[in-house]
Amino acid sequence: MAGVSAREAGPETEPAPMNLVDTVRNAFVPIHRAGYPFIAGFAAATLVLGYFSSTLFWIGLILTAWCAYFFRDPERVTPVDDRLVISPADGVVSSVGPAVPPRELGMGAGEMIRISVFMNVFSCHINRAPVRGRIDRIEHRPGSFLNAELDKASVENERNGLVVDSPNGPIAVVQVAGLVARRILCWAEAGGTLAIGERFGLIRFGSRVDVYLPASAMPRVAVGQTAVGGETVIAEFGGPNAAPLVRVS
């Protein structure tokens, strides 16, 4: 009917009012539950130190806030496209080029395209799937704790690797421990599936993630570029004459 206002048209045309819970949820970034024990420990130590010195209390309070910031787990808007490879972590792209994947992953001795993202102690450390697919295998290897920015860290450091059977062939995602990192968490399981951008793990206190791709992938990032986990496109399959995009529901 002509001339009917939005108010007269019915309640479904009016946006639902935002309640207090929604307001608080939007104002604060969620914290991953893996960080709760550490945050509680920092907070308890702060209270003890504060009993002896106000200066130590404020130092402890800052460290507690940093710990909560470290374990933040923000929502991300992931491009849903089988031709795209998404950054598995927040950080700086530290290498782009050919490399042989870790031997334990069983991907052969040939070189693949490796893109590495280095996370410092201020980065969000939640790791996300760069592609969708079935997890064929997960292999953990102990090792050193060298600076994760070093190229040899991919070979010598403690690591946890996932081989994913993606729509564009097998790719590997390797969580690499760093100089400060002493714990790699991976809650994905072999035989399960991952959606692109889905959370699958976390590395505590500084590290890197390597992605090994087939030669048909075209890198879309450069060394030194800042990447956002779950959002930044780091590589792409197909060229200008490729088939139409394949969407994932």
C-alpha cells in the first residue's frame, strides 16, 4: 500500500534493539579458554606482588593485561572461495618461495611453495585453516626453539604439521615453535575436516606458521607484508582463464 511508513508496516521492518549483552560482546574481543589459567596466574601474582609494592602491582597489572591480549580470539570474516588460500595466522610474512616440506608429512622430497607467517608476542596466536578439506594426517616432531624468523626454524624447531586434502590437492600447514614458544596446541584430528578460516590450533608466546602449496598456486603476498589470520589472501589457484569461482556453503 502506497504511503505506508516503516513504523506502520510492522515490527519486522524495524531493527531489533541492542541489549546490554550485545553491547558488551561487541566492545570486548573474546579470550580463548586456553588462556584462562595463564591470565588467572598473572592476576594472582599481581595481587601478591601488590602486597609488597605498589610499583610491582602496576607492573603485574600490565603483564596481566598483556596476557589477556595475547590470548584474544577475535571473529574474522573469511573469503569463501576454493581458489583462495587464506593466511593461517596474524603476523608478518617472513618468507615466500620454494622449500621441501617436513619429511614426516610424507609429501615427497620435491619442492613446494612455502609461505611463512611470523607471529611476535603481540600477535593474535589463534591458527586458522588456510583452505578447506579433509585432514589426512597430523604429525608432531620435537626440536629446538630457535628464533622462528630464521629460515632454518622450519627444519630444526619443534613443530606440528597437518596435511589437508584440499580441492586443489594436498597442502600442508605446519605450526612451528619459536624462541619463547614452548607449547603447540592443535585441537584438530586426523580424519576430520576443516572449513576455510576455521580455528584449529594455537601456539603459546611467539612462533610461525608455514603453508606448503602445490606449484599451481600463485603467491599473493610479499615478504614484510602484514597478514590477518582468516582474512588475508596469501595465494590463489587458477589464472585469468580459470573456471568460475567455486563457492562453499
